[in-house]
Amino acid sequence: MTHTVHPYAHRLGIIRDWKSRWFSKSPAKYRENVCVDAAIRRFLKKRLRGNYVTSVEIERNEKAIRCLIRTSRPGLVIGRGGEGSTKLTKEIEKVIRTVPPARGGSSFGGKASPLSVRLDIEEVRSPESQSPVVAYMVAEGLEKRQTFRRVLKQTVEKVMANRDVQGVRIAIAGRLGGAEMSRTEEIKRGRVPLQTLRADIDFARETAYLPYGVIGIKVWIYRGDIFDKDAKK
């Protein structure tokens, strides 16, 4: 009780599904798979920053890894004639090979990857209702040295203009405006029922990199309730 929980993990198995979907029989293989998944996510977060990626889902079988990237700008990821996606696939394979071995597991290092990588890119409609996109919009505004209050107000207005959104909350923390002492500012519109399990709440974190330090950004977006048990996202 009274502990803060992640809004996505809080709803797993109720209205949300896992973002990594695979099964492992041996503990060593399980540890290795978790390390590979984490390395892929870290790489894609850094590599695709600014491409408005909303989520990365990973599925695997004995011979292949499938990465499903949802973005509101698929053209930037795919590139001209598919060059971007081909290059990205090769980079992911290289990341997998360089993952250090888990304790008691085998290593991919220095060998050809035993798993082929398949990349699927899916377009997301109404990006203003997706919290990762909104969080990056705030970070982009702050990195352009705009006033943080104006950035928050403009972003909230854009989000609430979307008819799917019923509530939004944005919190930023750090040396706001270049002040010597860090503080937290928050803006909220509508309602965001965090404890209602059927509430479709999208949550994201982002970091704005500024000359005088970093500013942390959190975004909660409430998109109504989900009553259908099979409608897991």
C-alpha cells in the first residue's frame, strides 16, 4: 500500500499484454534472453530518439527474434527503398552479438548471431494521444530553450484537442529555467484515475538534455475505460 507502481505494469494481464513475449525452459537461457531484450531496447531508445517511437515489442522463437516498432513517423525509420530498416536490422544483430554472457549461459560475442532478426514497423494513428510522443514533444521544446510553462500549456492543449483523450498530466523536474535549485512543476487537465485498473492510462518518461543539466519528464494520458477483457494492448 501507498507504493507508487508503474501504470503499465499495474494493469498487466487485465488490459495490458507483455512487451516481451517468449518462453524459456532453462534459467541460463532465460537470463540471456532478458539481457538481449534489455540491450535491444537501450539501443533502439538511443538510435530512434526523435522518430516518435511509441513502443518496442519483442517476440522470439528458436530461430528468430521479431521486433515490432510502433511509430507515428514510419517513413523516417524505413528510409528510402527500405534502406533504413535494413541498416537497423544489421545494427540490432550486431548488438545481440556484443551482449556479454549471463552467468552460467553461453555468449554470442565474436560469433555469428544464432538468431536472425526480423523488423516490423507499424504506423500509429493520432500521435498526440501517445504518451512517449507527448513526452518527447515536451523535451524537444525544452531543448529549444523555450519557457517551460509555455511548453507545458501548449502541449496540454494539443493533447486535449484529441477526442480520444479524457485527461492528461505532465510533470517535469530539474533546474527549470536554469535556476540554481531544482524543483518540480506539474500541469493537469481532465481526470487521470491511476487506481482504476480498467482505465486506459498511457505513461512515459523522457529526459531533456540542457546545457545546465537534465530535466526529467513524466506524462500520463487517460483514454477512457476498457471493458472488453480481450482488448489487451
